[in-house]
Amino acid sequence: MPARRSPAPPAADRSPANPNAGPRSPAILVLPGGGYERHADHEAEPVAEWLASLGIHAFVLRYRVSPHRHPAPLADAKAALAWIRRGGHRLAVDASRVGVLGFSAGGHLAATLAGSVPTGDDTLDVPESRPDLAILCYPVVSFETAVHQGSINNLLGAEPSGNQLAALSAELTVTDRTPPAFIWHTFDDPAVDVEHSLRYALALRKAAVPAELHVFPHGRHGLGLAAGVAGVEQWTGLCATWLSGHGWRP
């Protein structure tokens, strides 16, 4: 089903991709990657279209990137999640099933949402702004280990403090209230080390949060839906099955 624009609250661009889904369907906020410098188009609307094909409302968020710094992207994402949950779009969304899907730096943003990292704004740091599940695709996770320096520079500037790096290392924000996650990565990703996904999965395990992790042997960074990429193209089917297991598909 083709994506379309809908009226959006100020300061963010949100577009539902499945306006005709059945009553009280789940919804997922899509966060494309781009190192907090830009937005990768192939990780945006095409992904929303795929989710729509599963019977899930999908919204793409063009969150603020450099030269904007933290907490601007997180504030945009929290506002978008709360907006989706509260029904300002006038679509039939089940407010108890609102998730997030992010790629690369968008995966980092998704993980910080899942970890309830604060923005410092009490109107945004509310329960409605935390996702009910997360899908993380070759995510940036840690700002302390095997770092993706571009994401750090764009989000925090050239000389962030140790406290800032720790506060935005998503594996350190996991608690027993963090939502379940589906995570995938390629073992030889040359841009964002697979250790990011491994660390996040281990943090979820330690917190007794259900997770499914897939590490494919080969594949470049930024594959998106990975159509036609041997092995990696399985991820969408595996994710759809996982969503079904959580009751997120008709």
C-alpha cells in the first residue's frame, strides 16, 4: 500500500504508510540511519511500505540531525511516539502496540528510546514516548566501545564528556522495563562493528528482556531491506515471524 503524508505536529515529518489498516492495528515508527548527519532514503519509505504490507501502520520520522545536537533527535522521536499513541493522525492505531524500528544511527536513536534516555523535558519524558518493542538493524549502540565516531561527533560534537558518552551508550540504559527487541547485523560490517548488536543483546539478556538476534556472515553496512542480498534478505521474513509471535500481525 503506498505511503502518504498526513498532518503532523510541529518540528517533525511523520507519514503514515498504511492508513487503511484494520481497527486498532499496531504502529511502528521508522528511523532511517545516516550517522546523525543525514537520512538514508532507502531506510525510510520503502521500510514503511514493507511494514504496511504486514498490516502495521508505519510512520517515517525525519528527525533533526547535525548541526543539531543531543537531545534534538531524541526529542523529535519521543514527540513522534507520543503523537502516534495519542491519535493525532486519526488512524486506527492500537495505543498499546506502538514500536520503533531503526537503522544504524537510527537504531541508536531507537535504542535510546527503548532505554528511556531522558531529554530533560518533562513533557516529552513520559510513558507514552517509550516504545512497546524495538527492531534494531545494524545499530550503533555503544559510544564507549568499538565506536562509530561519526555518529558521536554529529550528535555530541568533537569533545563530548565521558558522562555524555556513557549516558548515550544504549547498552548501559537497558533495564527490566526495556521492551523486547529484534536485532540483526552482519558479522563483517566494516562501518558499525557487530559488537554493538552483541553488547545490546547481552544487556537485554542480563535484564531478562526477551530478544531475538541474527548475525549474518557477510554484508556491507546500510543494506536496508537487503532485497536480493543472499542470506541477509531473510531478515524481513524472520522479523515478520517475530512480530507475529508478539501478536503484532493480523
